[in-house]
Amino acid sequence: MLPSVALPPGSSQPQTLRAAVPVTPGAPRNPLEDVRTRVAIQQLQARDREVRQHEQAHMAAAGPLLKGGPWYSYVIGPDGRRYAIGGSVEIDTSESDDDPEANAEKGRRIQSAALAPGNPSAADLAVAAKGARMEQRARAEIARRESAASAYAQQASLAAQLRERGEVPKSLGAVLEKVA
């Protein structure tokens, strides 16, 4: 039961409000401050969960590309506790000089890790784009190598045909001239 509160004559404040918020020792002076504090703490807790889940999604998708644990930026809440409000994980985005197939796979993995959270940040999208460019360069190198290998095989076949006819080509140019 709420304590009764005597109102001074001519008071414009309703009795129910004054009686519903009695002032007791140790209670906040302004009840709205307490509500604001609780709401702020709930918002910080929700943001902390969201940030940690976001970084965990990156880590799970990065697999062997992961260079370490997550880094968080914190804010101290009104309750004195630290809450994560931002974070990052570092992944290996280096390319191999001599293995385009590995680079293509790594580019796909980078994209997957960057886009793993349901709400990728601008930084996540930039990393995903970097992975896409890595994959694209690797695919172009694979195509170039396959084209060169095909041309070499074609030249070898032409050279074999010339040898069968008793003609021995002295150079690649000679092979192309004889066949044409």
C-alpha cells in the first residue's frame, strides 16, 4: 500500500502521482532517471550481444583465414560495466604469387567471411569486394594459363603433323607458316 501524502492547499500536482512515487532514502531523486538508466542499460546489452554475434559469424566463416580473436571497442554503461559497441576480426587477405586456384578459393572464402553476418557493415562490404576482386584476378589468370596451354598443345600437334610429313620446323613461326 502506498503511503498517504498530504498536499498543500492549492497544489496543482495530482495526489495519485505524488502518492505513487514516494521518496525514500536511497531512491533516485527523479524516477525518470531510473527508467532512463534501465533503458540505456538494456540498449547497451542488446548492442553488446549484436556486436559479439556479428564478430562470431565472421570468425566461423573465416576458418583458416582468421588471424586471431575479435577486437572490441567498449563503452562504460551507467552501471559501471563495459559494453561492446563495435568490433572487428582480422583475416588473411594476401594472395599467392603462383597458385591462382588457391587465390580463387581464398577470394570466395574472404567474401563468405565478410558477408557472414546478417547485417554486413560498410567495412564488411569493402572486404567482400576485395575478395571478389581477388577471385576475379585468379579466374583471369586461370583462363590465361588454360589458353596458353591450349595454344601450346595446338602448336605441338601442328609440329607433330609436320614431322609426319617429313618436315622439321625450326621455330614456332615456321610451324605456323607451314600449316597455313
